[in-house]
Amino acid sequence: MELLTQIILDAGRSAVELALFVLLPIMVVMLSLMRILEARGVLDWVVARLAPPLRPAGLTGLGVFAALQINFVSFAAPIATLTMMESRGASDRHLAATLAMVMAMAQANVTFPMAAMGLSFGPALLLSLVGGIVAAAATYHGFGRSLSAAEAKLDETLHHRVADDAKGVLDVINRAGAEAFKISVGSIPMLVLALVAVLALRTSGAIDTLTAALMPLLDALGIDPALILLTLMKYIAGGTAMMGVMDEMLKSGAADVALLNASAGFLIHPLDVAGVAILMSAGPRVARVWKPAALGAIVGIALRSAGHVLLPA
């Protein structure tokens, strides 16, 4: 019992430090910047110019906005946009393409904190964009081509707050700070549980046993054994849990920055049990198209994974 208590306390300390001293300040700054750009109309300008060239990939103006949200806000931010697309009459085919793009891209609530750990942010952002567009195109023209393309007359107006004066800017910053605090504090339970699981598995020797059993296969494929634990945490508990495990492994020397960068495409995206479940909550039609969207996302993630292995950190 004493050992379990110590594991819980150590995991809780690490989780709170990561959430409050790494995730929170980064999310406050980035969310404030994004919300100010949004309120000033800069994002509207960007979306209006990116939407036409990305239309052949199955992305509408709202789809482009969802891409900006996941890359610069968090993986949960596009949920509201997907709900808006559904309610405004977007076709199932466009919904599937947008959902595939979101599931294939790197979420800001993981990439920004991991940039502080050594992730090369520029290549990660570039590969995220490329992977997301490829995922959308693969879904729209391939996996989702049998879905309905019928859509109502779309209203793609982006409704958001304005910041025309100092009071408006301060209001936007305060709301962004509250949003960042909610994201950061909300991540603590999952981080604690993930780190407790990691420490318990290590203490019991389960990870060493699994690694030893898989070692011949890993050696043949040239895969670092450290990815076993990271992969388990990522695809079962989600990206935030994986981030907490990666932080602990970097501090203990079980992983290094080179591994962090090489595995970023494979580990940083919302295509996991928790992520898919949350994204499907955007609406009934979004939930119905998750299978072709997931297949398209796998194509985008595979491209990102290869890119992170081949590009220098």
C-alpha cells in the first residue's frame, strides 16, 4: 500500500507540474493570440483565401477554419465547427473529409507543450498541414466517395467576438485565458491516471516483459522499444496522456529528443479511442461518417509519420 501511495503522489506531482507550468502558460499565450486574430478578422481573411484552392480536396471555408483551430487551439476546438457544418447543411462527403483532416493533424494542446520539450515545431506544423490535406482528399475522393454530396445552401460566415477597442481586446484575452485554464486543468485527471499506470507497469515489470517479448520484432523493424509504452498510452488514453508519459521518459532518460521528433507523426493526432469518441459528439451525421474519415486519416498520419522519420529534427 505504501508503494502505491508513493506512485500516486509522484504521478500527481508530475501531472500538476506539466499542466500548470508547461501547458497552461503556453495555451494562454497561443489562445489569446488566436482569439485576437479571430476577433480582428485576420482568420476570416486567411480562410477566404485558402478555401478556394483547398476546395478540390473536399474542404470548405469552415473546414479550413477547423484546420486552423486544431493546429493553433486544441483538438477539441473543431468540434463546434463540425457541429456548425452539420447544422448549416454541409454534405456527408464534406463532413467526412473535414473530420479526416482533423483526425490526421497535430493538435495544438500537445504540439506547443512538446515544443518546450524539444519538438521541432516548424516541421511538425508543415507535416500536419500536408497530412491533413492528404487525409481530406483521400476521404473525399476515395473512402467517402459513396457518401451523399448533396448539401444545402451553405452559410460559411464565421460568427465570433470583435475587438475594435481596448475593452474588446481585454475581454477577448480574459476569455481566452479562461479557456486555456479550463483545458489545462481538465487535462490533469488523465495525466495523473496515465502516469500512475506507467509507474505501476514499470514497477511491476510488465513493460520490461512486453519489451523483451517484442524485442526480436522491434530489432528487425528498427523500432525503438521506448515506443511500446508511448503507443499504448497514446491509442488508449489519448494525446495528452502520451505527452505526460513522454515528459516523464525524457526526464528519466528513457527517451530522447530524437525519438520525440521521429515519432511525432505517429503519436501526435486525435485518432485514438478518446479523440474519436469526443469528435463524434459533434453531431449524428458526423458520427455516421467516422469510418471513412478514419481510413482517410490513417493515410494522412502515415504520410506524416514518414515525413518525421525522413526530415531532420
